[in-house]
Amino acid sequence: MKHTKKNSAVYKFPNHESSRCHKDAVLKTITIPATTKDIGESLSSQLAKDRLEHRQCFLKLLSNVRFLARQALPLRGGGDESNSNYMQLLKLRGEDDSRAFQWIKKKTDKYTSGDMQNEMIKVMALQVLQEVASSIHSVSFVTLMVDETTDASNHEQVVHVVLQTYLL
């Protein structure tokens, strides 16, 4: 190919810059990034929304456990977990807000198992213990009383009473 003025880049650039193809490419290069989100940013914001929803659903599960524990009601029933107090309370609350109940179904009973319920109760008990210990550190005098008795099934039952005195 012989080098001529018509084949040189200096001659072809002005023609290319004035072509419809070049003008469309420049327009898209400027407008597309300004009007569309980065895929990483889109996925990150969706992940943040999903995490927030999952956290809200899990907090509803915790509130169910807390309610049953405060009422001294058993969480599980005699073998039929679908009719347990915990599941019935979830179904009742699911009538008002079905997101939590649908979320549980997607998790294939991961958060309704006995082990998970026990773990939630242990975490709540630890939180209560930390709050009691914190309040004991802020008082002037503390009295600790412990009483033990054996119930009808021959199990020892221990009661711990902490009396706090504040000086004014």
C-alpha cells in the first residue's frame, strides 16, 4: 500500500470526527456513565437492603423468643414443632407482616431449630447478666442471697437475689 495523503491519519481524523458513528460514540461515552449506576454500586446497595431486611426479620424472631421467655412459656412442644408456641407466635405475627415468616421459610428452618432457640436464649441471658453486673458496679452496697430447693422431679432449683442499695 502506497502512502498517500488520503491514507494518512491526519487526513482521516477530521472525517472520522465529523461522522455520525463518532458523534454517537462520544455522546454515549458521556451520557451512559452519568445516567447508569456502576454494577458494583448497584449490587452493594442491594446487598445493604437485603441485610437490613434480614436483620429486621431476625429481630422479630428474637422478640418472639423474648416474649415467650418472659411469659415463662415453653418454646417447643411435645415433638410436633409446627404446633409449638414459637411457631404459632411466628404464624400469628406473620399475619401482620409476612416478610419475617417468608424469610424463615427460605432459610429451611435454620432459625426455628431447637439449637438456634437455645442459642438465642443464651445470648439474651448473657445480656441480662451483663446489665446486672454493670448496675452492681454503680451502687454503694450489694446484698446477695442464694436459696436452693429440690423440686418434685428431684431437680435442684436455685434462686439468686441481688439487692442493690443506692446512697443519695
